[in-house]
Amino acid sequence: MRKILLVSIMLFTMACTGNSEKSGQTTDSTSTATPVADAKKYACPMQCEGDKTYAEAGKCPVCKMELKEIAFAETDSTTHEH
């Protein structure tokens, strides 16, 4: 009787654990694709820190100017030559 109860508990635990892992994988793959497409970078217009960029808008820690959104020139394929 104890063996049947123990096996039943183990099977129930494995079934619950397996379902949560599968649903977690679907959510993770969906959520990681969205931020990449919406990624923006900001930099100081005075280039106080060289080419350093930030993920969020704000103020430059050196000169206190507002950070400006930078364009992704390296992803523009119209200027690419072979």
C-alpha cells in the first residue's frame, strides 16, 4: 500500500514539474525576441565618454547634458558596397 502511494506521489510530482518547464520555455522564447527589436541606444552628444552608449535615456554623468538616441548606421544596408 505504501509503495502504491509513494509511486502515485512521485508520478504526480513529475507530471506537475514537466508541465511548468514546458510552459516556461514558451514564455521565455517569446519575451526575449521583443526587446531585441525595440532596442534603442543613447549617447552623449558631446561624446564625453567616447563611444559609450546607454540603454535608457537620461543625463550624461560627465557633462549632465541629455542623452540623445543614436541611429544604427551599421545596420543600414544602403551604403554597403562590395
